Amino acid sequence: MNQIRTTDNPSRWGIAGAFIAGLGAAACCLGPLVLLALGVGGAGASSLKVLDPYRPIFIVITLGLLGFAFYRAYRTPAAAACETDGACAVPRAARISRVALWTATPLILALLAFPYIVPQLFGGTSTKGATSMQNKEAVLKLDGMTCAACIVHVRQSLTGVDGVQEAKVTLDPPQAVVSYDPAKVSVEALQQITAKAGYPSSVKQER
């Protein structure tokens, strides 16, 4: 019984560690989206972008812990678990650990992939109502853009303002193409909005 517990626990710790590290790898994109869904905007939703440079480290740690968990789950059973004729049975605790491992692995890998697939899940353009003939368009260069969550944050901040008809936000290049009614909102106000959201901007072009 003691041998089974010794073999099983490291695998469980490996799964837990891989999940936590996976959350760290996705935090820069997943965290702001969760905060935005909860109605937390501004610096609160953009503060997690500081974790983006550390994403490769979190990915390596996650994969290392996941590999460790698989190794511990599928290592050769202890001699005490083998029958006298040489046939070895997998202990019940080890079977449970393997099921948990295979259940958790897709979720952990999804966390690692999330920052790369979120651009396909969330478009960069949002439009409100009918386009006015009086609308103008401004191209704002954005600072601090690190992942697709930034796209969603900036777009929601801009389209939530009266007078903004459309906002197309991209990560590469990091900019926002904003169609707006100059009678209701100014370019300077648009810059203030992006800065308040955590992404200072400068005007690249007006037309």
C-alpha cells in the first residue's frame, strides 16, 4: 500500500503543477478576457500583459511537469504489485491517476494554445448601427499590445463610446482603425480612451 501511494502521488503533483503553469502561460490573454467579462476594465484588465514575456518559460515548465506526470503514471509497477508468475497488475490508484492524467492533458494543452488561437475566436472588428456620411476615420498606433486579449479590450473600450461607429483593431501591426462621428467624439478623446484602457496611442493617419 505504501509503495502504491509513493508511485501515485508524484503523478498527481505533476498534473497539478502542469495545470498551474499552464494557467501562467495563458494568463496574459485569458486573464484580461475573464476580467472584461466580469466588467473590470482599464488598467485592471491590461495589467496581466506583463506576464507575456514569461510565456515561453511557463510553456517549458508545463510540458516538463506533464512529461513527468506521464512518466510517473506509466513507470514499471513495483515488484510488490507483480504476481508470482511474472504478470503485473496495475494498482487501482494508478489506474485512477492515469485517467485523471488523460482527462487533464487536453485542458492543459488548450491553455498553452489559447494565446495563439484566440485571434480566430475573437474578430478584430466591431460595428455599431448604420454608417454616417459625416464619419471620419483615424488610424491609431497602439503601445503595449501583446496578445489577442488586447485586441478585445481596446475594441470594447472604443466601441463603448458614443460617436464611435466602427473599430478595427489588429495586433500586427498594433493599431486601431476607428470610424467616428467628429460631432460626438474627437481624435484626442479616442487617444484618451485607449490610454485609459492601458494602451497609449498616437495618431498615424486621419482621413
